[in-house]
Amino acid sequence: MKKIVIVIIVIFLALIVLKDFIIQGAISHVGSNVLGAPVEIGSFGWNLFTQKIHIRNLRVLNPPGFPQRPLIDIPVIDVDYDLASLIKGNLHFPYINVDIKEMVVVKNKQGKLNVDALKVSQKSTVQSPSQPPQTVRPLSIDVMKLSLERTVYMDYLHTNQPLVKVYDVGFKNKTFKNIKSVQQLSIVILEQGMGPAAIKTAAIYGVATILGASFLPVGMVAVLIGKNSSQEDYDTGLDRVIDAALGLLKQANEFVSFDQARGLIKARIDGGDLTVYISLVGRRVHVLASCRKMMLPRPEIASGFMYQLSSRLK
């Protein structure tokens, strides 16, 4: 009898220790099935008494046919859940906070977007709110606060070296209410990520129409205020930074000229005139990039160059 009691206690303690890992694995599995792309979770924790869930470093990877890199990088998700509804089999969340570091929209050589290749973006997999999916528990979110740091757009259509544009969005705590399904939640996040890059996709619009997502804006307009350039400091040698910058532009067949005495690089990218200044400031290498097209600032092109340069210097 004592042995049975000991075994029961051991199993109970093991479940307490492993519950977060079990639930974390289940969320990753369900998320991957709904999106049609791998979902990874860094850590997961939930509290029965405060009725709060904390998810850290969730990443949605690209679907098949695209570079194996994160499509969405979400460092923080905080959730208030309704325990009574959960016991009844309903997923009712009074409040969710989603803090997205980066969303990367990719166009492949066939001209297809990674967001359109997601399972959740296919009309055949989505039902209207009046006909909730039978394979997923009913979901209800009263209020969601959404933050997004930046959107990256990579275009592989015409070359192996992608044309990269980075949009520093920086909106905080944008509020959405009465979300009624996992599909609707996914479409809201995808649409908000694409909006700053003015990327219009029939797939996302079509699904949003089916879901009755009336809170989605009709148009997608980039809002970039007060930032006409991009700059970074690097703790590495000056020559290494210069070589990386020149190599990046030469590889893209965009290199124009380099004035070594002034540390000045001029190139033409996507029809815009890119200017890059590289200099030593103390012990660090300072890089300042700016771009204009038709006399208008194009900060997304300058930020795209800096994004690729930083990736090379890691």
C-alpha cells in the first residue's frame, strides 16, 4: 500500500513539474496545425490562482517553400484567462497582450507571399463566426493589446539576393475587441504586420471578409514619421564593416561608388539613391544610411540595408 501511495505522489509531483512543458508542447502543436507552419515557444507558464498565462519567445516559422526563418517573432504574450469557462471547454480570455518584435513578409521566386501560403489564409479552411470550426475549441477574446516594432519585407522574385526593406512601425498597445476565433486572431495580426509595408494580398482580404472582421481597415498605408535615415554602431573593426557593406551591395549588383577618404558609399537600390557613411566614433564603428527616391525620403530602403548589414556582422 505504501508503495502505491509513493508512486501516486511521485506521479503527482512529476505532473506539477512537467505541466508547463506539456501545455507548451500542446500549444505549439495546435498552433502549427492552425497556421500550417511550425510554431516554437521559448517558455510557458501559467498560474491557477491569478488566472494568468505568460508565453515568452514564440516564433512562427515560414511555411514550406520559403526560407526557414521566423515569419513572426513575438517575445511577449501575456494572457488573462477565465477558469470557469475553461472548465466548461470554452477558451475565454478577457485580456491578451501581444508584443511583436518583428514580422518578416517574404516574396519567393514564384511571386508568392509567405503569409498567403499559411493554412489560416486559405478560404477553404475558414468558416464564418456564425459557423465556428468544429475542430477547435470556441475562442473569445474581449480585449487584445497589440504592439509591433518593425516589419521586414524580403523580395526574392528577381534575384537570389533579396531586396530588403525595413519599416520601423513602433506602434504600442493598439486595441482590438471581441475577437471570436483563432483564425480571426491570426488574420488581425497578419494584416497589422503587412499594413506598414502597404502590402495588399487578396488572400488576407478574402479571409477577413469571410470572418466578418469589420474592424480591419480598408486600405493599407505606411505611416513613417520623423525618421529619414537608419544608423547603427558596431563593436568591430572599421575594415570589416566597410568590406561587409561593399560586399552586400556588390552581391546585389547595386554598388555604385566608394570614397575611402570620406567613408562614403553611394548605391542605387530599387530605384532609390542610397548614401552610406562609415566612420570611427571612439572605439566603435558608426554607420549612417539614408535613401531618397524621386526626391522623397525612403527610410525603409535605408533600414533594409542596415538590417542586412547587421546580419552579416553578427
